[in-house]
Amino acid sequence: MAQRVLVLGGDGYLGWPTAMYLSRGGYRVAVVDNFAKRAWELELGVQPLFPITTLHQRVRAWREVSENEIEVFVGDLTDYRFVESVFRSFRPEAVIHYGEQPSAPYSMIDVRHATYTQANNVVGTLNVVFAIRDIVPDCHLVKLGTMGEYGTPDIDIEEGYLTVNHDGRSQRFLYPKTPGSLYHASKVHDSTNIHFACRIWGLRATDLNQGVVYGVETDESAMDEQLATSFHYDEVFGTALNRFCVQAAIGHPLTVYGKGGQTRGFLNIRDTMQCVELAVRNPAEPGEMRVFNQFTEQFSVSELADRVKAAAEHLGWSVEVVHAPNPRKEAEQHYYNAKHSKLLELGLQPHYLGEELIDSMLHKIERYRDRIDPSVLVQNVRWVPAEPEKTPA
């Protein structure tokens, strides 16, 4: 029988393409979502660039296009009764966990958004861990972490663990984390809790510390417009590369935050699909929490802007790159060298960020140019609040 895989956050930018990818690959797939992301979009006045149908409409369209079924469970991961009912009904053999608030800027808006992010992400993940322990203890948890957990240390970033030699003794620890936002801090808490569950209860987990994902579609979402995923370009839910491509399409300057030396790991959305399946097909051992650094290339923000500028000019577009005030508190020039060999060793075939790939993104974005709202490119989320005005003496 087909392996049962439960995708948490199955209505999202990565969750929906993953569900289709695995369904097409012969897995029995179910998705969980509470549609909170759609509510956050309404709250902030933003929307995905491409029109998005409802999850149930997507599932019906997928059935017609592929002749494969995807089961749907609607509910909130912070409600343990709901989580328990899903696990007892579907009895997953693997869980892909995207079901969290995914935005660093959203977590930094104010105290309400910060506490919501932490409570939603940490409590939801704990509920999933307890459901696995008590209902399907042999289930493999594949958790989407983030490279942002590490920060930008002045030493090489290992894949999850660091061996420390101190006073003649040696110990292997989870790699020290220096999160750059309260969202990233929630992911650090998740990693600690999952590591505890593996050590103490013998669960099995793979923590995929993912880099910044870019891309407008996958092979599956390209099969029908009703299967599109939620590509964002706004300041809160978009990413630098996605934002640069949209800015180029409407003739706006590409806004590089600060000096532009901020360096991160990046990967194409198609490679996210590969990485997740590789983790599912090669599960961790009982009691083991593996950590894979999930990215294929490293770029600085300025390098990304230059690549988009070159691709856009190849299309005959006029593009300017400007440096804008940085809303984040972060090192703008720093050492960055993160190891990322384990997924390649399992067979990852990367899609690298060449001009042809950027061209394809620009062409699709251009088709939807009329839906672009330039006002959401800047939403004034600041890591450090402005100084209060001084009252005259």
C-alpha cells in the first residue's frame, strides 16, 4: 500500500506544491490547514500575485488533472483534540510540517504578532509531537526549520551539530543558535523540543533547516492555473528575490536593504519538493533527530539584485538598483559559510539560479503585472522602534 504522508500547512506556498508532488509520486496524501495565512493576508491588505482558488477547489482540480486524491482536514494545530483526531483517522507514516506562521516581519510587527507567532508555532509543534508519541510512535516527522536559526556566526555553520572540546573533554551539541527575529526564535524552540522528544521518547525526526525559497511554480502547479501556489512579493510575506523580480516587472528600482552584503542560502521551490521526498524516503532512525541544511547556493542580497538586473536587461527592460534603509537589525557584511552536503549525498539534483530561470520567473510575473500593488512593497515593519519624540521642556 502507498505510504501515508500528512502535510501540515497544506494550503501554503510550499505545502500545496508538496502535497501535489507527493500525490503524483504515488504517496497517499492528506493535508491539514486552518487557512490562517489567508486571514493574515486580509489583515495586512496583501494578496498572492497569482489568483488562488480555495483549498477544496484546488483538490478537486488536482483530482481532474492527475486522477489522484488528496484528503483534507480543516482545523488548528494548537487544538490538541483536532490534532489527535487527524492522527487517529489518517495514521500517517510520515508528517511534513509546514504548519506555522512563516514570516519574520510578521513576528516583529508588535507584541500581539510576536506572541501569536511563538504560541502558534511552538504549541502546534508540541501537539504534533505528542500525537506522534501517543498514536503513531514509528511515524517520521519531517520538520521545516530555517537557516535563520543559526544567525550569521563568524565560523562555519555545520549541519545541525557542533562538537565542542573543552578542558580535555568532548561533547556533541546542537549547533548554537542566534535567531534574527522572533519568528526564527520560535523555530529554535521547535528544534529544542523535537530534539528532546527524540532523545527521551525515541521518536524519529528530520529537521530541514531551509534557506530562502524562490520560484513561481512547480511541474505540478504548471499543469493547470487552478493549481497555482501563493507567490508573495510584499514586504511581510515576500522574499528579496521575489520582490526584485516584481520590481523589475513594473519598472521600480530594486531596493537592496542597507549595504547588501547580507548572505543567505537559497533554493528553488522545485528543490524543496525533492528535499522533502528524500527525507521521507530515507527516514531517521528511532531516537534520532537529523538536521539537514536545505539550500543549494549562497548569495548576498546585492548579488541577487545584480542577477535580476542582468536578466531583466536581457529582456530589454531598464532596471536600476538602489540601496534603501534596512528595516532589520542585522549584520550587513559578514562571514557566511554553511555546510550543506547531506541532501546532495541522498541524491538531490539542484536547480541553480541561472539567467534562464530568472527569465522564466520574470515572464510569468509580467503576465500578471496588472495585479501588482506597489504600495505593499514597503509596509514599515521595523526591528527596532523609532525613538519617541521628546516633549519640549
